Amino acid sequence: MPKNANKITALLLLALLPAGSMCASAQSAAKSSAPSKTQAKPKPRVQVEDDDAKDSVDPKVREAEAALRAKEFEKARTILEPYVSRHTADYIAWYDLSYVYIGLSDQPKTLDALKKTLELKPDLFEANLNLASLYIAAGQRETALTYLRQATKSKPAVEGTDGPYRAWMLLGHLLVEKQPAESLDAARHAIELRPKELDPHLLAAEDATDMKDWPLAESEFKAALQIDPKSSEAQAGLVQVYVVTKREAEAEKSLRAYVELEPKNSAARVQLGRLLARQGKNEEALSHLEAVRQAVPTDRDIVLDVVALNDQLGHFDKNVEILKPAVEAAPRNAALLAALGHAQMKMKQYAPSEESLISALRVNENQSGASDDLAIVANELKHYKLAIAALDNRAKALPENTGTWFLRATCYDHLGMYKEASASYRRFIAVAGDKFPNQVWQAEHRLIAIDPTYDKKKK
């Protein structure tokens, strides 16, 4: 489906211009075109004000046009088909006949009648627009563009209609995907014709966005909001502009306005929640993300967003409640398993935490955070070998630090692996410096107890 398909469809519903609406002006246009000696002079149509002209209209044509006005298309057909066979150069009659075929839903004959009209009068605006509309409806975009471009270069037979506006808008929507610069030009023409209309400003803003002309996009989206402050499309466009140009305060304002207009739009609420979280507004961010999570409780990314905020706010019990059903729905999702293990650890539920973390690392061993948590949990459960294995796995991705050196040392110490414990205590003391004085004191006293060489070196 092409971009802006719904808007194109809406324009097509209005685009076909009826024959009766152009008859009076077409009559004057026919008078200004000198026919050749072999051509019959086009007859005037309905709505003609000149009494002499009225008298020159064939009664049968008058009858056909009355039938058209009454939407008696079959009756009009039986009159006009014989007429154009005798008056082959009467482009207005051919145009009238095309409208008859539109009413009878005979597309092949409609196309033929419009093409015949344009053979006789290539710059007839109404025929070009109608033919373009039919080709758009048939999915023949390139052919439609040819006639739309001609329509926008032509003057309507009837002044004051919205045909030119619709022609420019159709042209712009057809071009927006592949030719945004020409689409923007079409939108500007439409804005000139209807400056207070919402859609051409939105089209111009969309074109500017595609061209990465952010100032113009912002200007046009704001113009659209001046016309319709409740335009969610314009607010969404402004959000994109502000996000791309890294204007978070303005993006937040527009996102809030958009969510107010579209409270059920989950994507917008997630975007607002994540933006608020980056700004440290965790409670408000959580309210938006939690609302989305409740609607889709097994969406992994949303669950993890909510869990991260709950973790920062200390809501560890809520995380366990949230993550259990999420893990049940995706039992081999490493990130969810690791998050559940972390929440259980924070709740001091060490045995189930250990089980969750082991499962997470079996699915994906490259999770340093899960390895960190498993080392802590295993140590609490006195599973010292498992704690050391978890620390070894962590060390594949991250350097050791004071915490991991001290935990290693104590695990080795509990296992009676004094050589390894001594080396780890020494590394801990070396990196701790003046920090962690209690742990340094403990490490020094354990070194004195397990390493006969330590006290002599210290002296």
C-alpha cells in the first residue's frame, strides 16, 4: 500500500468533476476555439445564460444534460452516443459522455471517452484530473502522474471549484515517497489555494521531514497545529523533529500533548516513558510504562523497562510479580531470566534467584550482570565453587574490581584454597587503597592467618 493511501482515497472520492459543473464555461471556451471547416461547432451546454445560445442547443443534447442532472445515466447514454458519432469533434460532448459512463460504472468506456476528450482538447483541466483519478484508482501511478501534471498546468473551465486544489494534493501524495522535492512544490501550490486547510501543511511537513529539512518541517507542523490544535499527526511530526534535533524538553512537551490526544497509543506512551526515565523522572516514567505493560504483560522490552525503573525505585517485590508470568511465557529468554534472578536476589530469595540466574546463563553465558548476581547469591548460599565459576565467567567480559577480588578471596578462603585466597586478598588490598577500611582490615588479618610470608613481607 503506498504512503498516504488513505488520504489519496479520500481525495479520489471527491476528485471526479461532473459534466454539468463545467458546461457554461466550456461553452464560452468552445466559442473561443475556431473549429476547422470540417468540424462541427461544439454546442453550448446547460447553465448557458445567453438566450440565443440556448436556442442553438440541440434539443436532444438539452434532454441528455437534463438526464445527467437527474442521474438518469442510461437515458443520457442513448442520447449522447449517437450525438458524438455525428459530432466527433465536440470535446464537451465527449466529456459529458465520460461522465455518463462513470455513472454506469463502465470504466473502459469512461477511459476511452476521456482520452477522446483530451485528443480534442489536451489542456482541458477537468478531463485530465478525472483521467488521472481513474488511473490512480487502478493502481497505475506513473500514467496518473502524466495527467495530473497536465491538469496542474491547465486552467479549469469553471472558476471557483476546488478541482485545482485536489489536483495539487493528489500530485503531492503520489510523489511523496520518491520525489519529496516535487511533492513539496505541489503542497505549496495547494497551500496557496487553501492556506487554512490542514492537509497541505501536513504534506509539506512530511516532505520536509523526508528531505531532513528540520526547520521547514517544524514550521509546517506548527502551522498545521495552528489550524487544528488537536491534530495528532502534527504533534507526532513535531516529536520526530525534536527527537532528531536533540531538543528533549520540546520533545517531552509534544509527546505529552500527543499522549493527551491519543491516550491509547502505546508506542507514544512508551516513548514518553523512556524520555522521562532518561531525565530521571522515574515515578512519572513508570506510570506511563506500567500502563502499557498491563495492556501487553508479556512484551519483553516493556517488561524490562518497567523492571529497570522499579529496581531504581526499590520496588523489588513488584518486579518478582511482574517477571514470573513473563518468564513463564518466554522460559528461554535470557534477559527476563536474569532480571527475575536479580529481583529475587534483592528480595533475599537466594535459592530461586540462583536457579533463575543459572537458567539465564545457560541460555546466554555472555551476561556479565547475571554472572555478578550469581556470584553474590551463590556466596550467600555457601556454594563457593559456583560463586568462583560465576566470577570467572564475568571476567571474560569485564575487568576485576575491589568487590570481585574480595569475593574471590573469601570464597577461596572458605574452600581452603589458601594460595588462591592469599593472591586475591593481596590484589584486593592493592586496588582498595584507602577505601573499604573494614574489608582491608579483614583481608590483612586473614593473610596473617593463611599466608606465613605475608607478615614477614609487611615487616
